[in-house]
Amino acid sequence: MLHHKLLKKIVGIKSWAPYEKELAFFCSDFLLENGFKAELFEWEKDRFDVIATKGKAPYILLSGHLDTVPPFNFSSNPLKLKKEGEFYKGLGVYDMKAGLAIILNSAKFFEIKNYGLKIVLTSDEEMDSAGTWAAKNASKYKDCAIAFVPEIIDTFSTIKEKKTHNPLPVIVGRRGRGVYVCKITTLSRHGAEGRGTSSIDIAMQINSIIKKIVYPSFKKVKNFPKPTCFIRQINSSSKALELPTTCTMELDAHFGPNFTHNSFLKFLKNKILENLNLEKSQKIDFFLKPRKTPYLNPYCADLKNPLTKKAISLIGQKVDYGLTVADENIIALEKIPVISWAPRGGNAHNKDEWLSIKDFDRVAKKYISVLNSF
């Protein structure tokens, strides 16, 4: 079947960031051969997005990312698709080269009716989503009515499940994410005196506080996942025989639509400070860590939107919400329904990444049916 041949070819092309070029050219050539107008959008030197259309606007959008993470701890060729019983293994087989194969396979069999089909394949998702931001800033999503994304499905229920072939839920929203810096400053004290509180001591207290915070739920959506926060980095050292006077912590947080990046910072700061007994000489600064692309906002598709309702009905699986961010968070800024659904897999970013062959077949077939029903 074509989607299996496509997956074997796609897995065999090195595309971890920033080396997505060869895969971008392969996808563009495939779409050109199948009646699409295709553009290789070079948003940075030798880094490309693929923009392809068939028919006229408004479009159904199929979106995916070309890049994978680099191979970690592989003992065999990570670019070789391997069949182990009822599962495939290989670098990116789940995140998200199976999704790319499904997109190209769907393009092959798409029939123009009320909507044209637009395909946007971007690079850099596993880093800062710079390719998707470039596509958005160039208005590549403006003429789309609804988006389908065969990106990995990560919910509280699915991450707990073992290898199965059961179909996954449909994701209609994802949490947002921000990285916050907490900079602690204390007075210098001689380390041999055995007294005083160091900046590291306060950081340890903050770690304990973070683990006990009770976060408010997003009341408009009953099963939207609550916020989570963890320490992703901590830096401190003693310059001489003194207690460490500065400690910088990075807090990685995911949250729902009841928060913005600034309101979550305020919430986090208040929860930390109200549980610390700081001395006058001790100071803590909080701020959002700068980065080259914006942090992603949470989103929820409007379940009353007729296109959303039709998509969910056609797929026929229950609705859920994603734990982490993806390029969908950027596409949702266009105020269109964003529907994520993909085949069953697991161990993304890992040498044991796997894909259910049975579910891969099921989802590939269903995508063609759903798109041609619009």
C-alpha cells in the first residue's frame, strides 16, 4: 500500500533539525507529481517549508512537520524502517513521519468538492517552531477553513497506555507553554560559619512549593488538563568560601486557556512568595525567559462550529485535549478549527519509538474518507 511505501522512504531521509531540506524536496516533488501547485518556501538559508494547493480557497488544511529529533542511543540504523511483529520502528516513525505519510497518501486520493486542499509542511517544530511561525507570518494559513494534523496524540489517558492497536482520541485543543526564570539573590556569608540561608537553600524550598501547588482548572472545558510546572534548569555556584549568593532557576510550565503567559507568571510568583519567609536582604526576580519565537498560547476548538462537529463525527472517536504544545497552537491563532488525530504509537524521541501498523492502516484510510466527505 502507498502509505507504507511512503513511510519507508520518509523514515529513510535524514531530517532532524536543521537538516530538513532533502525531505522538503521529496514531499514537494511528490505533490507536484500528483497535481498540486507546490512552493518551497525558504524561510531561512537551506531551511524550507512546503506549501502546496489543489483546487481553490477556502481550503481544508493538512499540516505536519518535517523534522525529527536527532537519534539518541540507537544501536542500529535509525533511518531504516523496521517491522517487528505488528509494529514499525525507526527514528520519527511516530513523531511524525507516519503523519507525513498519511498527508501525502491523502493528497494522492483527494477529490475536489466544496473545498480545495492545502498542505503545509514545516520545519523546526522540535526546536522553536520557527518554520511554522514563518509560514503564519507569510499568511500561508489565511485562506483555510479547517485544519487536520496527524501529529502525535498526548493526553493524560494515552500516555499511560501500553502498546495496543486501539484508535486514539481526537485532540481539539492543547495547553500553552512558557519558560519562566526565577533569579534568587542573597547576602554573602562565610561558608565555614555554618549559619544563614543560601540562594540554593531558597531554590530547594521553591522546588518543594511547586510540587504542592494546586492549579485551577479551565472551567469552560471539563476535561481540559490542569497546569503543570517543573524545574528544567538550575544554576548556582560559590565564588569563594561563601554561601552561594545567586541561583537562577528555569521553570517550565504548561497551562490552559484560563491563563496567559503573564497571568501564569503572576500566579506562580504569588504562590511561591506566599509560601516563603524571605528576609529583607533576600530578593527574587521573576520573568518570562526571552527566546527568538513567541511561546505558544493554549487553544480550544469551538465544538459548536459546524466544521468541527462534522470532523469529529466523521472520525468517530472521543474528544480530548493535548498535554503539550505543537504547531497546532500557532495554526489556531488563525481562528479556525484545528483537529489533531494520528495513528497509535509511542516512545517519541526515543530509540524504541514505535507505530501500530494496524492503526496506521486504519487512520490512513479514514483520512481519505474524512477529507473527501467535505
